[in-house]
Amino acid sequence: MAAKERLIVIGGDAAGMSAASQARRSHPELKIVVFKSTSHTSYSACGMPCCIGGVVDGMESLIVRSPEKFREKYDIDVRTRHDWVSSARAPESKA
């Protein structure tokens, strides 16, 4: 049996989560894993000045979709607090 195809996304801010979401829509059967170095995904970066200036109540109010929401609603495995160091392709099977 062939292994399920998967997509690894490094970075879970706007571009990374947008790419993962687009891949999910295009390929519903694909296993998608996102690695994000911080604990937040998909937050409103343009709202940071409001957060710093005290106009909004902290970073949590800027979060659009949590890692849990991506897991539950979109079947995207988001691994927060993970730094990607390197990668190597697995050797091809001779079978």
C-alpha cells in the first residue's frame, strides 16, 4: 500500500496557513503538517500597534484562527513551538 501523500509547511503565519488551506481545498486527501515556532497561528499582524498601544486587550484578541481550529475544522496538523532545523528526503524503496 502506498504511503499517503503529505505536505509539510514551514511557518504558520498568514502565507503558510494560506498555503496549507489552499492545499486542503485542492487536495482533500492530503496529509498537511504545519510547523510554527510560536504558539499563535493566523493572527492579525496589522492590529499589533493597537495591541501595543492598549487599544485592544492583548494578543489573544488578534487571533483569527487558533491551531485547534485548523486541526478540528480543516484537518491541518499544526505543530506550534517547533523550530524546523533541516530536512532530508527518505531513501526510495526498491520494492
